[in-house]
Amino acid sequence: MAHHLPEPFRIKMVEPIKLLNRDAREAAIKRANYNLFNLRAEEIFIDLLSDSGTNAMSQKQWASMFEGDETYAGSRSYFRLAEVIKDIFGFSYFLPTHQGRAAENILFTCLVQAGQYVPSNNHFDTTFGNICARGGHPVNLVIDEAHNPTLNHPFKGNMDIQKLYDFITKVGVDQIPLGMITVTNNAGGGQPVSMENLRSVSKMYREFGIPFFIDACRYAENAYFIKLREPGYADKSPLEISREMFALADGITMSAKKDGIVNIGGFMAMNDETLYEQARNELILREGFPTYGGLAGRDLDAMAVGLREGLQEEYLRYRLGQTAYLADRLREVGIPIIEPPGAHALYVNAGSLLPHISKEQFPGHALTVELYLEGGIRTAELGSLAFSYPDPETGKMVHPKLELVRLALPRRVYTQSHLDYIAEIFSKTVARRSEISGYLLTYSAKLLRYFTAQLEPIK
Ligand SMILES: *Cc1c(COP(=O)(O)O)cnc(C)c1O
């Protein structure tokens, strides 16, 4: 991959970032009760917590916002966005929402009854939560290869077609109001789904008469992976590949905070008129009138421009190249990562770096704190702090298989020298890894505890 090409943009507005000295970083993380979610932006040098809504907008996007039309109903901004969405995604109807989960909430409110099932490769956590909130059961049917962190497979986000068939025939079509797939598979390491797999999934859902919705947040990155890795797609543009993907589905939910390269926004799109009418009524109740859906007119314009930019080939080459570049630098200094790297993030196997820290003492979390102390870098723990839960019968903690630390890359925000710096800080941190100790949880909420947890280092 041509990741030696420089960034396809130059910088004309800068946001200063500052590395606090070691004493100040120590004081900050202590004040934060060793939870990186409690840090303030000015205490962070490089922020890899999330790629969601952290994107840098282009001059065209900012310029388009000046033309934002704040008319309550029938805004020009809405029609400009509608044209772009029609062109890329092709569905008959669309509704803007303030972000992805709002679209999920509306979709499941319309379709899912208590006790029903929604299969996918892996549901993202907000999708999972919104299905559960309707009393439904989210089901993950990704291929087994996805569970092997070192296995190199071009499309580790693929659905296991046999498992899908077995599942549908077991629970029955009546119990499955819709089927989904997430591209790229965020909860499964940002791994792409192949066109061949999408075709098989679509065919199966359609044969059973199950409406097929794509969670499309990173569809452009997925399209570019298809171009690079799937036979027959090398000469197709990301736009052509995207259209082919969406022609296989009956609708989508979308967080434009990802591949729409905006700071806020989302939408849903579908072909079914009855569903559209039902969703539109829900939208009016929860988000706003259908020509703004919880957003300002200017946000719709920024989204319209961002969706186009997110499909540009030079941009996508840079985007996937950046992740591949950082993966190379990390491998060079001996950091074990989930292979192959995805587009929006890298996942470091903290469990294998810190084998002396038990799962009860949060090895992934320990690594995130040390990276902050070493170089002011904020990353996200995706291990026993985020995912362990008490077994409902025995009360014993059930731990996830892997102790991961995620490095999410905001779009168009950091340069190659920032990436070199990240690798350098990793190298310095693991050089003293035997001295890194585990953590004790001193406060923990019942649900999603990692957001508000308080911890202290075990001396
Ligand atoms: C971010 C995300 C969502 C939810 O979108 P929000 O804009 O954060 O509400 C849903 N699915 C996937 C795969 C995501 O990455």
C-alpha cells in the first residue's frame, strides 16, 4: 500500500496542542482517579480515544456551513443533502438524525417487538443497547476467524453464512423483524466485509423475506478495502463499490461522525414507504421535523460535502495508509497488534505485553495510564475494565478473552510525525513494562462502568 505518500492536504488553520510536563500529567491522572475519561482536553497531547465526531472538516465543509439554511420546514440544506444521499446510497427515502444511535432507536422502535432477534456480524454497542431497549435480542454471527487476533484474513468482518442460515431456521423468520451487518465491523476490530459476503447475506435475508439493514458508519473505508483486497474491484471507484454494496440492502443507519467527516450528524435511509412513514412520525416525536431531524441546516450542508469527500480516492488512500503506517511503526518496536489493522483504529494486545498483571487488575487499563504518563497520549481500554461482568448465577466475574487498548485515529487531524511520536512513546513505555503495576477499582457503576470508574494503582 502506498502509505509513503504525504497527507493529501495542507494546514491553514491550526489548533495548538501542548504536552504538559511529567509532574502535571501525574497530577492530572491522579485528579481523574486514574480514569482517562475524566481528563480535560487541555491535559492531553494526542487524543486517540475515538474517531467519532473528532474529524477535521475541510475548507469546503466550513464554507458550505455559511450557506446553511435554517428554515424550519423545507430548508435548502435538506435538499442539498438529499441529493448527495440519493446519489451515493440510492434508497428511496431518508431521514436526518442528530447521530447514528438516534437512527437506530427510531428503526428498532418501528420494527422490533419484545422477544425478537436481530442478527448481525457484530452489533456495535449502541445498536446492541437499542435492540435490548425494545426487549429484543441482538445476535452476533461473525466468522470464527475474527476471534483469532494474529490471523491475517482480508475480510475478518464477514458474516458466517452457515451460522446465519442455522440461526434463521432455528428461531424462525417470524422472530426476525430485520437482519443487519456492520461495515466495517467496529466491535470486531474495524475489520471489513467483502462484497461477496454482502451478496450472500443479502441473498439469504431476501430468500427468507427478512428486511436487510446495513450499519453503514464506515462504508467508505469498507469500500476501499474491497477495492484493495477483493478480486474484480481494483478498477472500480469507492463510489461505484459503495453503490453496489447498498443496492444489496433495504436500508441503512448511519453515523456521519465517522465516514461523513463531520462533528455531529447521522441519518437513516430505506426503500419501504410504510416504514418510512412510520419512522418519520417517530422522528418528529424525538428528533424534529423531517427536513432537519435534530440538526441545524448548516450541519446538513457540512454532512453533504463530507460524504463526498469521504469517498475521494486520495483521501481513502491516505486514511488507510495512515493506519498501516502506524501499524508498521508499532510492529517495529515489538508491539503486538490485532492483525490485519483496520482503517479507523489499531488494537494493541495489552494482555500479552503485561502478562504479570492479572485480568482482575486491568492490564489494558494499566497500559492506557502509562501511555498518558509517558507522553500525554489518550487511548481507550477495551478489556476487563470495559467488558467484564458478574455471571448472573454464580456472581463470579466473566472476563473478555483479550485485553485490548484501542488507538482510534481521528480523520485528517494528526500528521505522520504525530504517528512517529506515538510509536516512540509506546517503545519507551514497554521498555519499563516489568515495573508497570495493576489497578484496583474503588468506584464502579452497575452499567458501562468504564466511563465513570475510579481506580488506584496497586503499589
Ligand atoms: C458510532 C457508531 C454507531 C453509533 O453512532 P453515534 O453517532 O455515535 O450515535 C453505530 N454503529 C457503529 C458501527 C458505530 O461505529
